[in-house]
Amino acid sequence: MTNRQITIAELPTDALTPAHFKQVESAMPEAGEGEVLLRVILMSIDAANRSWMKGATYRAAVQAGDAMPTYAICEVVQSNSPKLAVGDIVEAEATWSDYITAKAHKVQKLPKVDRLSHLMSVYGIAGKTAFHGLMSIGKPMAGETVLVSAAAGSVGGYVGQIAKALGCHVVGIAGGAEKCQWVQDELGFDACIDYREAGLSKALKAACPNGVDVYFDNVGGKILERALNFMNEQGRVVCCGAISQYDTDNPTGPRNLPGVLVVKRLKMEGFIVMDFAHNDAKCIRAMQHWVSTGQIKVTEDIVEGLENAPAALIGLLAGDNKGKRLVRVAADPV
Amino acid sequence: MTNRQITIAELPTDALTPAHFKQVESAMPEAGEGEVLLRVILMSIDAANRSWMKGATYRAAVQAGDAMPTYAICEVVQSNSPKLAVGDIVEAEATWSDYITAKAHKVQKLPKVDRLSHLMSVYGIAGKTAFHGLMSIGKPMAGETVLVSAAAGSVGGYVGQIAKALGCHVVGIAGGAEKCQWVQDELGFDACIDYREAGLSKALKAACPNGVDVYFDNVGGKILERALNFMNEQGRVVCCGAISQYDTDNPTGPRNLPGVLVVKRLKMEGFIVMDFAHNDAKCIRAMQHWVSTGQIKVTEDIVEGLENAPAALIGLLAGDNKGKRLVRVAADPV
């Protein structure tokens, strides 16, 4: 019995392509003392995957030859630890693989729920990132205007829906008329601006007549530069990601930084979802409430098959997903 | 009797030169009902003066033909208000002039002190800007590393001296070997790096072996970009000004923004000294304490004569001052 894995054939220097990946077959890994053998069920596809290929971040850089790292939901199929039993469902730092081994104390046991994918979307990394960044850094108040880029993405969609639930005027930025329509119609944003159209500044002015109090930035670059010009005094910029800067070696800095921060007394702050793990229970309780009232819709974009993981990531970087993108490697256990 | 004023002959589009100013003689202004006639004694020369010429900031843009605005210490020479008497010393939003008029309720009466200049340096805009930005945004702790750009400038010098008094490792950045030596020897910084020398990154690494916890940024641009690379996780960037960006119409944005904020969970926040006026009493008490213990030295750079105000500002933008730059228009009253 062999194990499929997808490794980095070559590190990208500019845009990511299928040629940067290679599918390999290797022997089934064996769980050592204190370890578990895990079947990968769902893998989280994130823009951050691309940034890990650019060098050390909050984790070590990914190297050519490595299996691509990912957060995954897995089922325990063999256990050499008293902490976990066969059939347990866990979240693990995995790789793009059918099977992996992990130290039992390094994985987190998950509750049994009807749909495991929800543990990576609304109650997982996407929902938690949206909630913690918006609530702990953005601190929006009813009546304020919240602007969100990558609004059709996994995090942006939840940011806007949470802000709407809190009573804010919510404006999204996304790529393409169809996605913008979906953000308005399906997610209930007050407006969504297509950044691929000319006239971003004019559109921002029209959609945010009272300026912007909180900008939740997933993209960096030119869109961040424009958004900063519409911030109100004492506004908050939540730095969640910089997807426009990941897939290139020629990043562009917003030319109005840091001047605009001084003039408008703005705060910009970056975060990683794990920084707020101590507040996860509060987050899940709130998200469950809003899902139960229908104020938050669960958005998922599931690509079938391990072999399609490279295309799923390349597509994500090009913005072709709506909602949280996952790759399903195996069916949910029944 | 006439009144000398210096007006904007033409707004600069790039570097400021003497040709952008014009000295004019006009009739003595007359104080109306509720107004006072003020003799200007000392004018504050700030990098912000240049930014006011670039468009509306936290104040309306300065226009060609306007007398150049400034914060000034003045003596009341005629009063049409019961609130102020002849001989009172006040701080006012003035212009580059021998005499101005102002509404009595718009000026702030100052205490009588031995040296009026101290009310603009250590106990004035420079000291307050340093104290409020460092304490309220930077929040340094003993044992942390504080990095300050424009360290020989009016604000930077106080920032470093306060941080030393708090027990921090303090590193400055300034232009020229002689100024750097002065920052170390006279102001007691642990190190001061000459940004005009090659190898800024190497010098930062050597001077900040434990990384940077607080960066007090007065300059923006390339130096900000480099400094961000040396920040520790959870570091704080105090955005006080962007002097490198004021004297040009071609600003450059730090290319590592916003990515580095996410990876390192940094906070960048801008402020204006007036935002913290409610804490001014606390600030003055602390500064008086540190001056009394010798931990803070008062640094002033006083240029004599209203006619020299344009050169004083142009020189400040080129970095030729050490400590708080003022222009003396009239002698302190005896």
C-alpha cells in the first residue's frame, strides 16, 4: 500500500504554476512511539501557503523537495498513544498527502459534527481569522463603515457578515462582476466594488459616503493604498494578509505609508489567528449564534481530490474561489 | 509702524527653496473685539510645516500668498478681552510675523518661566510629542530595545532620553558622523547609526542584537522599510512623521508593508500631539522630574531673526539641526 504526496518540485520566483509541484508515491508512513497514523480528509487551501514559499514567516520556509504543508482535518487510523483512539477526528499540521504521521500531543482532537468541513470554514481557520481580527483589532461599532477586501474569499465573507450582524455599513472589494453580485446578494453586503473595473477611488467614495472606520485588508498593495485614502480619523486597519504581494518577487509598498497614519491617526495591526486561541470558545459561541439566526451563511468551495490541490491553490491566488476553499482527500467517516 | 511677515510666494512641488518665500511689510494689524495683539517671541520650526504645503492634513492646506503658519510663543501687547492682560505670555497658532492678532479664547496662557524657549522644547511640542507617542503608543518596558530615527532632531532626542530613563536599550539613527557622536555622547544613547553610511541593515543588526521592540519613526521611506525588518514579534511602530517624504512629490512606500505586520504581528499607529492634551500635566511632571535628575538634557537650536525663518525650515528638512529648532523673533520680556 502506497501513500500519495504532492511535493515542491521547484520554489517559485514569480507566479505559481503546476510545474512547481510534483506528485510522488511513497511507502505508507509508520507511526512511532507516541505517534498516530492519520488519514487526511480535508485540507485547507490558503493564500498563506504561497507566502510560506517565500521564506521564513511565522513558520520555517518551505523548501524544494518538501511535501507541501497544510492544515488538515484527519481521522486517526492507528494510534500508539493513549491520548487518541482509532476513529478520532483531529486537526493537524499535515502535508498534501493521503496519510501522515504526527506526534499525538501535537494534534488537536475535534468534536464530532455533522459536516467536518464546517470545522475549517465557519468554525475553523476562516471564521476564527475573521472574528478575531475584526473584533480584537478592528473593534467595529454599529453605525460605522467596515470595508473588506477579498470579500468573496474565505475570511472576507465572514468579516462582512459579522460586521453586518453588528450593525455596520459593510462594503466589500472583490474581483469580477459576478463575484461582487454574489457578495451582495448571498452574503448581504451593502455594496461590493469590482477592483478590476476602472475608478476604484470613485467607487469607494460612492459606496462609503461617511468614509471608512475599519478596513480589513487581505490584499495589500494598490488596494490598500487607495483604501487608506478613505479612512476616517482614528480608523483601524486590520492587516490579515497581502495576497497581492505573495505571488511576486517585486512587491509594491503603499506610497501613502506612513504619512497617512500620522495625518489621520490610524492604527494598522497585523495578526495571526493562533494569537487569539484563548478567545476561540467565545468566537465559536458567537458564530454558532449568528449561523442559527441566519445572519451568517456558511460559504465553502470544496475541490475534490488530492491531485487537484496545486490547481486549487493556483486558482485561489488568482481569486477564482467563493468562500473557504478546501481540498477533499477522503470522504467524511460515517 | 509696519509689520514684517513672511508669506508663501509659490507652493513647492519638490524640494523647498528660499524662492518659495517672500518677506512683505504691511500695516500693523489691529485687534478687534475679543481679540488681542501679540508680539511674536519664538516660533517653532517643524518638519510638519513642509507637510502643510502639500495639501490638507489635520489642518487646512497652506496656499500661495498666505503668511506661513507656525506655533509661537507671544507676548500680549494690547488686549480687547478681559481674559488676557498686557504682558501675558501665550501660545498661539500664529504666522511668520512680528505681530499678529488672535481671538483671546483661541490662545493659551503660559506660566512665567525663566526661559520661554523651554515651553517649546522640553515642556512644549517637542517634549510632549516624544512623551505621548512613546508612552501611549510605543509602551516601552525596561530591557526592551527602542529604535528612534531623526535621533538628533527635536523629538527623537527626547524619545531616546525618556527610553533610557525607563531602562531600555536605546539606538538612534541620524545623518552624519558628528551628529551621531553627539547623540551618543550628549544624549546618552547606547548607539547611533549614520544612515548616510552604507550598510544600514548591518549596523542595525549590530546595534540591536535582541531585535527592536519599539521603533519611533520620524522619517518613513527606506529607513522605515529597513527598521521593520528588525522588529520583534508584537513590536510597536510609533508613526510620528515622515520627513523623508515631505519634501518631494514622489513618495516611496516601504515595500514590506503590510506583509511584515502580519508575519510579526506588529502594530503601527500614527498620532498628533494634540490628541493627548488630556495627559499633558502628567507629561510635564515626568519631564520636570527627569530634567531635575539630569536624565534629560534640554536640547535647543535657536536661529535668530524672523528673516531667517525660511532658511531655518529648509535647513531642518536637510537635517542640519541638533535638538528643537526655534526662530527667535523678539527677546524674552524681562
